[in-house]
Amino acid sequence: MTIGQVAARAGVATSAVRYYERRGLLAADARQSGQRRYTPATLRRLVFIGMLQDAGLVLDEIAGILDAPTVADWKAIAARRLDLLDEEIRRLEEARTYLAGALLCRYDHPATDCQVMGAEINRRLSLS
């Protein structure tokens, strides 16, 4: 595949493919008439890089996973990110609960009149 074809199939810009090459995350498999050519295995690697980015890993972490000398090494990177995702999910669920509670208030303003939100505000004040 050409760089345009592999980029289109992976859903990224050709500039991203070139950037990943400069970072050492990808390499063209061959050149034909001076143009980069890619195999399905490289397309798979490119899609995998995108999946790891979607999971919130930065390119240095992705490189660590791709170039890990042992299974334990790449799993340690993935486990650290999973812990961070779990914490983020916990915070988002808490935020969702607060907003849902505010929407259930029967009063004019949840910051001043709502007993549901008032109880949470008081709980937080007691932690201070």
C-alpha cells in the first residue's frame, strides 16, 4: 500500500504516518519508485498505535510498549495507564452523580436551595 492508502485505511493523516516514522514507531516496508510502501502488518501496527492513543497513552509510552524487551515491560506500562483510567472513571462517575442530583433539585438553584446538593457541600466542608 502507498502512504495515502495506509493512512486512509487507518484513519490518520499521511503526515501522522511520516511523524510516526520519524519517532521510530513505524517504518516503510519497501520503496517503489521512491515512494514508501506498507504491508498489512504495518497497517495493523498503525491501527494499534491509534488504539493506544485512544486509551490515553502518549507516544513515549506507546514506543515503550512496541519496543518492550519483555512481556512484563509492556504489561507494566499498560497497567499504569489502566490504573489512571480507573481513577478518571471514578472521578467522572462522581461528577455525573453530582450533576444528576442537581437536575433533580426542585428548587431554583442547586448551590443554595437544594437539600441533595447541600448535603454533599456540607460533607466536603467537613473534610476541609
